[in-house]
Amino acid sequence: MLTSREGLCDEEVSKWNRDGWLVVDDAIDDPTLDMLRHAVEELASWATADGPGLHHFEQTPSGPTLARSERFADEHGWLGSFVRSGVVPDVVAAVLAEPAALFKEKVNYKLPSGAGFAAHQDAAAYRFVDHHISVMVPIDPATVDNGCLWFARGHGAGKLDTDERGRLTDDVIASLDWEPVEVEPGQLVAFDSYAPHRSETNQTDMPRRTLYLTYNAANLGDFRDQYYTDKDAEFAAAGSTFASGGVRISISDDFLGRPVEP
Ligand SMILES: O=C(O)CCC(=O)C(=O)O
């Protein structure tokens, strides 16, 4: 239970305790947003030029489309600094009430017709420690039409029932009070790994790009290398589709996109 925390007002503390997610306004200034946009464009160019990082594609009506880039904090100097120091780890440290260590980092591009995500809790896919905090950093405005996140109100903690794919069951989904969280670049959304969330397809003709930066309490250890080593091994052994036919971009089978057609 979060009590008073430096950098968070009483209202934010009670919202965090009730819901497990929080929008932070005016967190990133315009020059930093320009740098972020530029950095995300560079990552996307790595995906098609055999550059560093781990990149995942999905099939959309316009062909194979970049869905996600991850594991870039050691390869992209500016982004590496942004994710490891400054406002984002500071927000996480405020909700954790202790310093945060980077666990993983990714960009979801959600280009036009890019797919959404079934309702899930990230805790199902995050290993080594029980509790993680993620921060969503919008690069483009996130709206209902382009597939913003939907969070539940009133479920700040605790594991919910899932099916064999790691998706929340229909009963759980129906029991939750869902709210679309539309945000603009400059805002952040911090969320607990037990906060249920989901999203829809991007139905616009513009990208909805978002960074997701995930941390654990630093005193528990640094698991990032181990996370990506395991993920590489799992993807290499299991291939790029789940038994369900879903495209494997996550450890959990919660992405609603289609595998790239041969
Ligand atoms: O970017 C989205 O629309 C949702 C992302 C998400 O839930 C995830 O990557 O686990």
C-alpha cells in the first residue's frame, strides 16, 4: 500500500492504491519529445536494416508491418540514458518508494491496422520478481480510435484468473470497470504489473507509437540480461507463432495480431 510519496500528491497516492495506474501530466518537455520521436524512428529503421535490437512484425491488410522493437537500451545511447535516468525511473521510484532498475524496454508501433491486445495482467509474463512497474510514454496521441490502452478501475493488486493463453477470462473481463485512457505526448501512464489492461486495433491512418518501460525495485536485483536471454531462447525454440496461431511478440499469447504470411 502506497502511503505518502515524494513527488506524488495525496490524490495520486490514493488513485494508485485503488487502481494500480496513474496518468502523470506535463512530464516530458517538447525538446525531449522531439528527441524521443527521432530515436523511435531510428529504432524502426534498425528493424528493416538488420540493425541491433529485437524486432517483431505482424500481418496487416497492407502487408507485413512492424509491431514492436525491444532490447535497445544498450545500443541506443540517448534512449539508454532516457530509460535509465530522469523522469521515468523517478516516477517509478516514487510509486515504489525506492530506486528502480530497468527490467525491459519496448516500443509498440501500432501502425495503421496494427492489432490490439487481449485483456491481461503483465505479471503473467514478467519473471524473476513478483512485482514490476511499467511506464507508458506516448510518442503519438493515443485515442480510442487508434487503440489507446483501456485500464480497469478498482483493481490495484492481485492476480486474476486467466485462460491457458495468459488472457483474462471472459468472466473476469465482464466483472471489471474499464476506462479508455487517452493521452498526449508529454503525459505518462505508470501502471502496476497487476493492473488489468487491453487495447483495440488502430483504425486510423496514422501510427500510435508508444514506449513501454518496465522496472523492478533495484534492491531485488538486475534481471534485464537474464530476461532477454531467456526470451531469445524461448523464441528460438518455439518459433514465431503460438500453438493457437497467434503471432509471438510477447511471452504471453495476448497480442491480437496475425503472423506475417510466408
Ligand atoms: O500497446 C498496446 O496497445 C498495448 C500493449 C500491451 O498491453 C502490452 O504490450 O502488453
